[in-house]
Amino acid sequence: MKENFNEGQLHAIEHFKGPALVLAGPGSGKTRVITYRTRYLIEHHKVNPSNILVITFTKAAAMEMKQRFTAMTDRKYVTVSFGTFHAVFFGILRHAYGYSADNIIKEEQRNRFFKEEISHMDLEIEDEAEFIQNIMGEISRVKNERKNILEYEALSCNTKSFRKLFQKYDNLLRRQNLIDFDDMLIFTYELLSQRGDILRAWQNKFQFILIDETQDMNQLQYDIVKLLAAPENNLFMVGDDDQSIYRFRGAKPEIMLGFEKDYPGAKRILLDTNYRSRKQIVESAIKVIEHNDNRFEKKIRAFRAEGQPVITAVFDHQKEEYACMIEKILYYHKQGGKYSDIAILCRTNRQPGAFAEKLMEYNIPFQMKDAIPNLYDHWIAQNVMTYLKLGKGSNKRSDLLQVLNKPLRYISRECLEDEIISWDVMLQYYEEKPWMCDRIETLQHDLKMLKNMNPYGAIHYIRHVIGYEQYLRDYALDHKLKVEELLEVLEEIQESAKGYETLEAWQKHIEEYGQNLEKQQRDREKQDGVILCTMHSSKGLEFPIVFIPEANEGITPYQKAVMKEEIEEERRLFYVAMTRAKELLYVFSIKERFHKSMDVSRFVDEFCESDEFAGKRK
């Protein structure tokens, strides 16, 4: 080998036959190892290129790896197969059943089906798009984990409704000879399990299998791979159990941890050198991840020299945190640095929206790795805005209907006959029910009270006097949702209204923000801009400077994480975020958020030993 490799990399590249598990820490050169091992198999061991299969998790990763490989081999070995699990498995189904792209259900068709079915069901849904997304995600989990639908207890809605939607969706696919991405896995497993002749043909085809990002595999993918790799078991698994962060998609670090039990003779190789990050960043990240019990014990060292320590700070409020980040971003750019050198990594997909607003305020360009949901498009924001419009004098029937029973007033839609609201008509409808007249008059009074309030004060009134917050609490209970998540949206909406004296001024800001957000979505990655993304989306990326804001309990680890395995997943996610940084890592926490005291994340405690910092946390 002419190239320079460390000992672990060389062992991995030169591995020939039999199963191997390569533990590849962050920035350890795993892609380079996979491409060079593929080349080594061909040139040193004379393996036919068409007998090698390399699987990655995304189409982009597969393309990148293929391009790297073809470039380094002058396109001599183009018959090596590079693809995603779904692409490879669909290829197997195509040969067996004659499937084409026309047999894969389109996203629009699937969405249309669920919209139609939901409209016929007695389901109280505020956000249809979110509900459909949750339903499809749950159907996917049921399929991939091969659960019996008749025994499954649903999470996204009542179990009876979920089972009905599941069966109707399955019937649609069968009736129209369609499959979805989950079926690709299920059908491939069934085909290879039941047809030994077809299985042997593919085993002969793919005699050497290399898998990238092994920690992201689900059980069904692993079961199929095991079938394909047998009997020679030339299975080369590359991944990092410490970066397993997709449990919600079915990924399990247990697959990697149990690999040597499945293959007792497997070779274990450690890529222990991080070439990406400064020494202090690597050491701090290791201090965090070592608190997990369910992992391979490994020593990762930094190749690069020392730089600055991880910079931590605790701020009294979000406003101070934002100001510090803006100051540092502007200073770096003033010194000649590119905005795109900087990434702000958030735990939830809602957090980037707040940072986007702040960056817009200072005319700092940004790029979004995720589609940032517009806070003001949320159904809670729509309800609040409708209340405010009614308070300002809207007399539209459609507006009143939107909030008529939020909170529950038991007022019938039938008392609103015309498109224009008539309070007298409503009272006449209930003239024999004085308690209902009281409710209507109270609603009318409350709307009048909103008229002269600023948006912030009006939202406070809507929440606590009108009773909208209690409505959200009841809604969360009925729909098996975390009430904290709904209340957080409400808090964000109210906080954003602070400083605006009139509804018109606030609405103007909301409109401008929406337009800018859309523009950023269209121009994504076309300009130099600060990177905004979630911790999940940051996996596989690296940046000279990384900010992890709001490192607080309830945010990271997220409030939903209760069980030990959930906390360990949250810690792995924090570890991924930390190890994206090459030169500088800022970890910020706040003492108060939405008028509630916040504790610094336990993950910060785990790597930060500064007495000064510990004092700030009190």
C-alpha cells in the first residue's frame, strides 16, 4: 500500500475472508477504509469486482462512495455494486417479480389515500399533515419489526382506528400491485427465506458484502444481510455503536453489540484515531459517551494537536445566549472566516426556527439542512391568531368555528347559520338554555377584551382567562401527546409576540419571516451561510466551529427520554453533535426559558470539570 494508513486502518483494509466488525470512531476515515479495502480485494486477492456489494444508508452516501472508488481506480472496476439497502433489495425483487419503478407507491398517492380515509373517520385532528406523518411512521415500524397488527397497541391514535388504517392501506397496495419502501424489505426477506434457489444465486453474486454505518441498521435489514452473506459469511460491518441515534427508525446498537455472538469467529478491528477534531474536543466527547453502559469499550485518541478547550457558558435567558452567538458569528466573519464554517446544532426540529429569526434580524445569511417548520403555520399558532382576529372585529363564521369549542363550550355549529356572525341569532338558538347563553356571552365578552391588548398580553389572556391552555392539556391527554410539547409551542408563540404593540405590526413580522424562510428553503446551499440543523441531520458532517445551544435538561436529554436506553440514545446524540466540531466547540446553557427555571444538561456535567462553571450552574 502506497497510501499512509494507521495500524487499525491497515488491518481493516487487508482483512480478507470471514466476518469482521470494524469499530470506526468519529473522523476515523471509515469511508477511505471501505473504498481501499474494496480495491484491495480486487487487486490483491483477485476477487471479481462484480462479486462485491457495498451498502450505505443514503443515496447521496452511495454516490459519493462510488465516485471516490471509481476516481481512485481510474474507472477500472465499475461492476462493483454500490447502493442503499432499498436499492439493493428492490433490485432483487425486480429480478424475481419483474417490478419496476411504477410498482412503488408515490408519496402523493399515499398522502391522498390517508387524507381520504381520515376524512371518513371520527377522529379529532388539529394538524392533518403531522397526523399522517405519525401514522405512516408507525406503520413503517410495525412492518419492519414484523409485529402482529392484531396484537399491536397504537401510539399515534386509538388502536382500533390505527388497525383500520393499516389494513386499508395494505389492501390498497395489494389491490393495485404496489409496494412501499418497507415492503421492499419484507418481500425480500420472505423471498430469500422461501426460495433457496434464488437465495443461492444472490449469495454467489455477492460473495463479499461491506456495510457502512452498521449502527443504523434495523433488525430486518440485518436478517436479510445475514441470509445473503451465508455460508461464507464474508461480511464486513463498519460502524460506531456510540453513534447509533436512529432508534425511532428501528436502528439498534444491539445489532453491533451482538455481532460477535452471531459470528463467534469474527475479527474485531478498532479505528481509534480521530483525524477531525482537536484533542480537547475529542477528550471531552469521550468523557460524555463513557457514561453509557451499553457500548463497546474503546479508546479513541486525537491525531490533531491541542486547540482551545470546549467553551461552556450559562446565560440567564435565551436573549443573552442569542446575543453571545451573534457576536461570535459576526466577529469570525469580520476576521475573514466564512459563515458556512459555523454550524448551530439543535436537539429538536423546532429550535432552528428561533435561531433563523435571530439571524434574519442581523442580516446574517444561513443554510438549512432540514426543512425548518414555520412556527406560525402550526395549528396552535393558527388558533391563537384566529382569536386575535376575532378580538379585532372579524365577523367571519369560519373564524369563529375554528375556536368555537377551544376550550370546550358545547356550542353547536348549527347556531351559526350565516357567513356573518350574529351573536343575537346564537343567543336565540339557545334561548331555552340560559347556561348556554351565559357561555356565548362570556365568549363575546372575552373577544371584546382582546381588542385593545397588545399581542403578548392578548395571548396571556387567551391562555389563562379564556382557557386555551387547559384545552391543550385536555387535547394532549385525549391524543396520547406530550402536553409539554404543545405548551412549548404556545410559549414560543407568546414569546415571539413580545415587543409588538399592535397585531398589525406582529403580523407584518410573521409575514416577512415566512417569506424569508421560504427563500432560504429555495436557496438552500446556494450561498455562504451559517448552517442550521438538528443533531440528527448533522451526522456525517463536520464544521470548523460548532454551537450546541440550550444544553439543558428537558432539551438534551429530551423530555421524552425516561428509560435508561432512551437516555443512552440521547447521550449518543450529544456525542455525535460534539464530534462534528473540528476547531471550536461552544456548549451553551440557559437558566430560564419561558419563565421556567432550567437545569444544565447532565451531559455538560459529564465533561465539564471547571469549578467556575459549576458555580454558574447553581
